[in-house]
Amino acid sequence: MPDNKLWTSHRMILPEAREVIVNQCRDCRFFATIQGAREKRQGCVAGVRRYRTLSVRVPAVIHVMELMRSEGKEGLNRILKKGNPGAQACEMWLPRQENILHV
């Protein structure tokens, strides 16, 4: 339901399913490693338009200058702020796709 505006701002959790929710950011397709000049950090690129629309596959490692060009410094700070791999996933969560080669 990625296009449903009402559903994305609300999350309904049934009481008996509260402990069953196990999706975490580390398992999300939008969770990537941001490579800088001297360090690596993790962040959520679900806010980046080209990744959110799935027109471009999210790479495992993204260079920081790519994000600086497209999102600016404020956008990069938002991406890095959501870099907790153990956090509960948001409504944009999609399972990570493994690199499978079909021969």
C-alpha cells in the first residue's frame, strides 16, 4: 500500500500481535551503508525519491557525495539520523532482496 496516503500515516497494531512485530531497520531494503572519506555510517534512504519509487535499486554501499548532490546537507542528516539497525521498522519497510543470479 505505498500509494495510500491515509494508511502511511497510521499504523494499527492488534493487542495480541504486539509481541509478534519483529521487522527491524536492518532487514529493510532502504537501509544502506553510507561511505564517507574516513568512516562508514548506516542510514535509511527511504526519503530519497529515486530509491523510494524503486526506479533505482538501493545499493549496499552509497558514497556520501551522491547523497550530498541529490539531497543536500539537511537531507543527509535526516538519512543518518535514521541509522539505528535495531529500531522498529517504519511504514516504508520492504524486505531486503538478496543478490540471486539466475543462470
